[in-house]
Amino acid sequence: MAPLSDIVVVNILAQVGGLTQQGFGTPLILGYTPAWVERVRYYSDLAGIATDLGSTSPEYKCAQAVFGQTPRPERLAIGRGANKPTQRYKLSIVAVVANKDYVVRLNGVDYTINSGATPTNDSIAGAINTAISAACTAAGFTSSVIGAVGSQQVQVLGNAAGNWCSFGIPNAGMLPYLKAMQDHADPGISADLDAILLEDTAWYCLLTMYNSSACVQGAATWTQANERLYLAESQDSEIPTVSVGPATDIAKVLSVAGQERAPLIYHPVGSEFAAAAWAGRVLPLTPGSETWKFKTLSGVSAQSYTTTQANNIRNKRANFYYIAGRSITSEGTTPSTSLPFVDIVRFRDWLRVRLQENLFLLLADADKISFDDVGITKVLGVIRGVLEEARSNGAITPDFTVTVPKASAVNPVDKANRELKNVTFQVTYTGAVHKVVINGVITL
């Protein structure tokens, strides 16, 4: 029997786009425990991280904050940093109060010393140092009293580069009495992130764990230049306690620089990984469908700030996690006034990348897109398709417009160079309601 192919020949080309869509829900933890050859590994659960890095590693704890949210990302990446920081904390005595319990927290354990009847700055610092000394040694750190007599501080310093611990105050209630900060140097974050991005581009949101001002600034500067998002975190007590005018803390630095890609959350307890929890809670949401305000974070302690403290944080365009009947994140702001909210930055990135990807696939999957009104209409259709997806996600209003030129109006030089120019669109971002003001009148 003669085969059907003698009569009818059917050739089917299975076109795989040849392009991996960039995700906007995948965080990357910059870690220093990994000893793999590769720069990036992906994980969909904590078990794999425990196997590779151990369940006591800081990367595991940070990932636990990400995966502990509902909803949560499907996966996260851990990047291998080669330039390890030597972590350093400094704790200062803000107020000397008799018979006061001063509380610090080291790796999740609280240490309390009572100042006694006749305390001094140095007696309180010395007592705190004594209380935490053994635990610091066990964690690979050395605690000591440093500084001039009368204004001594407690220093907690890593014994080796890459050692990690969490040290500081346990809650905002200690802010009037103790000041904590990390102040170690940036060992080369940008070089590590360059190497990570060169190997793998499928992640979007950077998370860091050694959050001195220098390290946060280094990561923020890199992120600004490389079109990613960085959820920065700091426990620097000056963020809530020093007003924006004289402030020199990292929140003020980022706001002055206007780095919209580095929204910062202040939280006094570094071991709770507030930024990682925030990322885990919001990144699963479709870009443009979300606000980063009003989010409850599992595993993160809500703090009670005074009005002055809250205003200091807000005025530096930073964020915090607080109690307002419910435990929720604050404004969802970036350090920039031109792109003031995190969701706007993320949606802008999504829109740019989806247009690039879909238009590339249009051109690459066809034998040719003709440079005439038919071909230009296909370009128009792709753009409309992406904008319609944005509309259905709730990101933009339905009245968007797209304009393309007629083929007859295209500059002959552009047509000879095969460049379609003067394609424009206009959309209105829907935004989000963060505050309601009501003016009412009662007539008697």
C-alpha cells in the first residue's frame, strides 16, 4: 500500500521560542557558605539547602524567611560570593539609667544585665560584653569593649571572613537606651554580583545578609546599574532615632541618591530576615497587581515605634514592620521620589522585558516580518497583547493607546536599515489606595 506521503506531505515545525522568560518572582540570596564551582543554584524547598549548606547556615535561615510566607515563591536562588565580608557590630549606650534592664540579642538569644544603682556608660558596656562573650566565641566571633573611657562601646567581630551572626537589640523598646549597627567594609559585592549575573540571569530580587552601610550601598549601586531589584535591610538604630536633616545612616544615603531599585526596610532584629520575608510574601504576586504595603510577614516581630521614630524612618523613605491592629509592612516606598513605590519599579521592569521578549519571538520565529503595513500591524498586535495582559493583571487602565507609523511614512533610511521607529504607547498605571481621607458634615 502506497504511503499517504506520496499524495499529501505535511511538514510540522515545532517552534520552541528559544527564549527563557525572565521571572520577576525569584529572589537570589548572596551567600558565602557555598563552596560549589558554579555561581548559582536554585532551590524549591529548604531540604535541598539543608543538604548542601546545613540547616544552621545563614543562607538556610534567610531562605526559611522567604519560604515561610503565604503565598511564597516557587523557588529561590543562592549565589556564591567569593569576596567574604568580615562582619562587625558595634553597640553603644544611649542613656545611662539606674536599675534598668538592658537587653541585647545574639543569634536569637536574649541577654539581660541590670545596670545597678550607680551605673556608668562603661559599666553597662562591660557587663554586656561579659554576658555575651562565651556565646560570641561559640559563634566564631570575639566580643570586646572598645573606645575612650566614659564612652565605651561593645564590639562583636568575626574571627574569620564569612563568619555570620546576628547581634543587636531585641525590639524597638530598647532604642532609647542602646544603639546597634553593622559597620564592616564592603569586600567586593559588585564583583561577586557581576560574576553571578554573567553565569545566570533568571533571578530578579537580590537579598543580602551582611548588612553594614557599606555593603548595602555597594549592593544598591550594583542593582541600580543592572536592572534588578534589591530589598535592602538595616538594623542601624540611627534610622529611627535620628531625624532626616542631620542623619548619615544608610536610609538617608539611599534616599539622597534616589536609588529606586533598593527599597530598604529597617528592623532591629537581623536574625528575623525581614527583607527576605517581605520578598517571599510579595514576589509571588504578578507585577502591577500588588502593593508592598499592608503585608503580614510570618516569623517577623512587629515593632511598636513612637510617632517620632516612625516619622524618621518614613522621612528617609525607608520602611518598617509595625503593629496597627494588625502586624503589617509600612509604605512600600523606594528611596526615590520619582519612582516612589516598589510596585511601580517592578511593573516597569516587567513591561520592558515582556515587550522585548515577545517582540524578539515575533521576529525570530518568522521567516520574515515584512516591512510593510502587514508586518507593522503584527508588531502592533504584539505590543497590544502585552498591554492587554498588563490590563488584565490590574496594572493599567483599559484606555491604553499604541501608535505605529504607516509603512509609507517611514524614513527611507530607516527602512533601508530595517529599523522600525516611532512606535509609541501610553498607559495609565492603576496604583493602589494607601490612605483614605473623609470629610463629613452632620446637619442638625
